Amino acid sequence: MKPVAFDYFDPTTVEEALALLRTHGEGAKALAGGQSLVPLMNFRLARPQALIDLNRVATLDYVRAADGMLAIGALTRQHAVEFSADVRARCPLLAEAVPFIGHAAIRSRGTVGGSVAHADPAAELPTVVAALEGTLVARGPGGERTIAARDFFVSYLTTALAPDELLVEVRLPVAPPRTGAAFVEVSRRHGDFALVAAAAQVTLAADGVCERVALALGGVGAVPFAAGEDARRLVGETPTEGAYEEIGRRVAARVEPDSDLHASAAYRTDVAAVLTRRALAQAVERARAVVRAMAAAPAARANRARGTGR
């Protein structure tokens, strides 16, 4: 099928795009990477009267760190995030998650802001934003406002954005030292939407005690399921398999997935417990590897110094 007829606009600034949104009202849709919207239009599940193409708004394409946050412009391609040294160094959970998004061709066009604003509860980026308790920056007629992740995702494919607002930036906290992250999911095939996904990030003290933990699941309800409350029982403790098991049980008791043609609610609940345990275990092991590397670094530097006669 092909989309219904629509008016097409390609603004070059955020202000111009916002003016077009105000003019065309709820009949307008903003287009970023198009990896979600265009298929919906082709199947006529979305029928915008006006399409506002943001791809020439170059000011929305960036990755930068400031004030303890990693700021990502809404038009930044997922491919750019996947290969960003800043992302790998400062937000390991995001670096772990991005390769699970579709296939390389999709990531080369898909944008960070487009995926987050589309708000598919099984998608990788909304799950990461929920886990890290990120902040979303929206711009509208009244200027900019920041929205906490817990308030941004409202329901299936529904966010707190007003019809005349654009998501312009995603902010995620920079990970402290001695941090490990893991993103795991179950899907029918690689590149398919996740049936269930789990995102975990853990920071350890030098002695191996957990200092911080972040956890969220996708595919288990109408919005990404933020499970930080359950996971924080690790804080102040040395993480163990028994603790991961208990957190998995708690998460499974609280999620409320729906059944569909791909999987039953009962299956998704069971998988949620398994992936919670798996993600936490992997994140902790990666954090422990960083702790070991940091502890070994002074000795390695001393050995190099002795070898050069200094």
C-alpha cells in the first residue's frame, strides 16, 4: 500500500518546524529517520495531512557531555551513537543496547529522538532511558521544558509531548568509574522487536560492594518498566546470584505484560525474571572487570617505569 496524500515541508530550523506544527495542528507529523512512521503511513495506520521533515535541522544532530550528563540531539542517527567513543566511555548501557536495534541499514537512518518519541515499549532506546532515569527536553511555543522519563512515557506509542512540541534532546547521566552494563533481549529473530528486553547498569566500589544500580525492562507492559526500586536492594551489598534471583522474582511479580500473537503474558513474565537475572549478572561481572583493571593499573605503570629506567 501507499500513504494517503499529504503536504510536505522540510524546515531548516527548530523554530520553523514548530511554526509548521502550530499551523497544521494535530494533522501534522514530524519525520526524523522514518523507520517507524513511514511503514505506518504505507499501511495507512498513520494518515498525516502534513509531513514535517526534520532532516535538514542540523542543530539537532550531536553527542556531547556536560554537567554530568550525556546530551544527544534528537536527530542523531543510531549508527552515530553505536560508534561514538563518547557514548562507550560515558554511557556503557546505551552502547550495549544500540546494536540490538533492527539492522545496520535501519540504524543508519533511525534517530535517537525518533525512537524515544515513538515510545514503543519493546524498543531498546526507551528501555535504556527508563533504566537510567533520563531526561527528555521538549521545545514548543512556550520554550523548552524537561520531562523525567517516568513522566514522558504514557502508554503504547504515547508520550507527554504536546501536539505542538518537538523532542529536541535526550539526556542520560554519565556513568561513574567502575561501572558495567548489560542489555539482553529475547526476539524471534535477530533484528526483530524484542519480546522482552532487560537493561542493567551497576557501579561497584573498589571493594566490590554495589554503589549504584539501574534496571528496566521492555516488552512487559504499555511503557518501559523501570525496576530500579527492586534492583536497589543490591546497593550496599556484594552482589550474589541469590540477589539476582530475588530481584528477578520481584520484577516478575510486578510486571503486567499483554498477550499477543507473538507471546503470551505468562511467557513474557517468566522471561522477565530470567533476563533480569542475566542482565544484572553480566553488568556486575563487567563492573568487576573494570575494578580489577583499575587495581592493576598502578602496578603496570610502575613496571613500565622500571623497565625504562625511570
